[in-house]
Amino acid sequence: MTSFVICHLSFESPASHLPNTTNQKELQDDKKALFSCLSVNKIWCEIIIPLLWKNPWKYLKKGKEKLLLNVIFSHLTEKSKDLNQFFDFFIESYQKPLFNYINFCKYLNLIEIIKMINSIIINDKSKILILQKEIFHIFINPYTKFTHLYIPYRFNYEIHLIPGAKNCLSELQFLSCNTSVNDNIITGLMGICNSIREIELSMLSNEKINSSYGIVKLIEAQKKLLSVHFLANYQRINESICEVFENSLIKHAKSIQYFETTKQPITKFLSYFINLKRLELNDNFVYMAWNNLEDISLPSLQILKARSVPIKVLASLIENTSGYLTEIKIDRIRHDVINNKRIIQSIYLNCPMLKYLKLLFINSNFLELENLLIRCQYLKGLYIIFEDVWVSYVMIDWNHLFEILTKSSPTGLFKFKFYYNGVPKLESLKLFFDNWKSRNPMLLQTTQMCKSEYTDLIESYKSQGIIKKFNDNLYAFDDFEWIQKAF
């Protein structure tokens, strides 16, 4: 039974017994390789299993919840093994597990545990609570050390009072929670955890300010906070809470290197983040003004990702960095030719180290695009969103674009993504590829180029070694997967 469950889950890779770090990372994301390692021999199984159970929720397949629960409940004490009189889905006899799987677990995902229970028990609150209690007590014990904790919406089970919780949670590095969590739980965690480095906080609609003071104190109690994700799930939220939360982060201004938000800041607290390296701004609701980001200086910024944020704000941000930006992603913000010119200029005048860029391009700004290619000599990947995505009657001057790309692209630039409505003519593409012959083989991703005459042309240039990899898919446009993946 135990091995059957393992074969239906996929986990993380083995560590010290593998040849080198690169191979470890590759194996982590290769489910087939993980499964095959399990069946090699006993030694490999002993190497793989601890890493598989590091995060057992990661690859749990739908419909396999009962199997995983049976493995979890094989760790029950003799005193608790009469649970099968309440639940008909448990195995009749509990085999002693081959490993103490629970002790290998580093991710305590209460969200997934509750989802798993609710998928098995329908409309029976008393049984759900019994099962929750038993599972929480199995995972929280004196011998398990968690690094990641995920707390669900309106959670009120005081896990910090479970015997062994202090040992279990004392080395917590990541916390995901929301402002609806029982304040007693947050206060309890504050007495246990002071080494959290990454917090993901979801702000819900119309939360009372008193209900969130606990999370503010917990944030302030941490020794070295590095990453913060502030996710507003509704457009209208209590701005008083937001302000208190923002002010609590100022204490960690020198240590925070990564900040993400889906709500425009209430204050200018980001101006204190002198060591911030990564900033992600995502307007989930309406086009907010984001005025409190204008004129702030982020001298250490390396990565900027923005969605639906005004161009003038982003241009100001870029202009107030110190030349270390290597990755810029700007999308879902319609703007005119003047603002398009300004954002391109702000990039090539202030980002000499830029490697990856995603940006809307307007036909009238070919000169600015050429300046960008000439000045940003470290550019490796270019993702262009064309004007006709927003304005259907605009005609893209493909010949001019391709001429500039072949003439002015730095030698390291050979990764392109083009997102458009109007497909380029075959003749334009052919000329582009012919002029690219002396350069590095191209990685190209496009949309709506699936007709046979286009695919035949692409295959012809692939066979010549001019195109290394091509993909045409409107719905699978990742941003910069080039950074992580080897082609």
C-alpha cells in the first residue's frame, strides 16, 4: 500500500548522494526520473524517499487523496488506531510504514490537508474535525522540523498548542497566511518563530483592523525578513490595515530583497528598501494610480515585473535605479506613442546590464528600439507585444522591424517572442532568417503562425541551423522561461 501511494505522488529530488548540484536541480523537476529512481534498488529508494516527502502535496494527483491519507494514518499511535470505526475508507489493518515519512516532511500545508479531507468527507463537520485533529497531531510532533507553513482562510485550530509544536515550527523560514486567521494562532507563532525569511500575506475585504495586529507583530519579531508577498484579494480593503502593515516592514527595510504586491501602496515605505533586488507589481482590479511609487529610489533593483501599472510610474522607477536592472517585464498596460517612447528611453538610458525585456512596442518608435538594441549590449531575450494587440487596425511594419533586429541586435540576443494579431508575410520572415545566418541560432516563439506554409518555412531554417527552437502557441506564452530552461 505504501509503495503504491508513493508511485502516485511526485516529490523533490535526492540531495547529497547525487553527483552534483546541477543534476540535483534537474532531477527535482523531472517526475519520470524520480519515479524511475524509486525502482532502481533499495539504496536508491533510501536516497529518494526523504526528498520525496519533503513536500508531499506538490504533486498529489486528484483522486489519490485516500491513498495518501492511508499512508499518513499508518503513523498513528496504537491509542488512535480505532479511527477506522468512524471512517470506512481506511485500510482494515495498519502496516508499519517502511520509513517514518512524516519526519521527512518540511512543508506543512494545512490548506492542502483540509482540501484533501473535504474531498473525502462531504457534509459531516464532526468527522471532518476529528480527522483534522488527528492529522495535525501526526505532523506536529517533537521529531519533525518544518521550514514552510501554509495556513488556510479563517483557520482557528491552535496548532501552536499541540505538543511538539515549539520544536516543529522553531526553524520556520516561510509563512503563508491571511488576515482572517485567528489572532491567537499568530500570537502563538510569534512566541515560537523568529527566523521567518519569507512571508506571503493575503489581505481580505473589509477586515477589522484589530484582527490583523497579530500578523504585524509577527512580522516585526522576525530577525531577517528577505521576501514579502502582499496579495490583496479584493479591490476594497481596509486601508488602515495596509498602512500598519507597510509601516511594520520598515523595520526590515535593509534586509528585504524581494517585494510583491497586488495593491498600490498607501505610503512611500518602499523608499526605505535600499537593498531591494526584485519588485513585482500586479494591479488585479482596475488601473490604479500607484502614485506613491513615483520618485522613489531603488538603487539595488535588478528585476522589475509590472502588470497594469501606469507607464509614467514605471519610467520614474527605472530612472531612479542605479544601473543594475537585468530583467524588466511590463505588460497589460495600454499607452500612447509618447509614453512608449519615454519607457524605452528610460530603459536604454538607465539599464546597461539588461538581459531580458518584455514590452509593448509602437510602430512610430523604431528609432528608440534601435537605440535600445545598441545601448543594451547584454540583452539576451526580447519579448515584444505589438501595438495591433490593442488597436486592431494598426499594421505592423515587419520589414523595418526585422531589419533593425538583424542590423542592431547585440551578439548575445537570439531569443525572441512576438505577440501580435497581424501575421508577418512569408517574404518578410524569409528575409529575416536569411539575414540572421551569421548569428547565434535563434529561439523563436510566435502566435498564429500555424499554417503549413509557415511551419514548412520554419522547418527549412531549422534544418539549416538558423533556428534552434520554434514554438507557435497563443496560450502558452511564458515570460522568460529561457532563464530557467536549457534549450
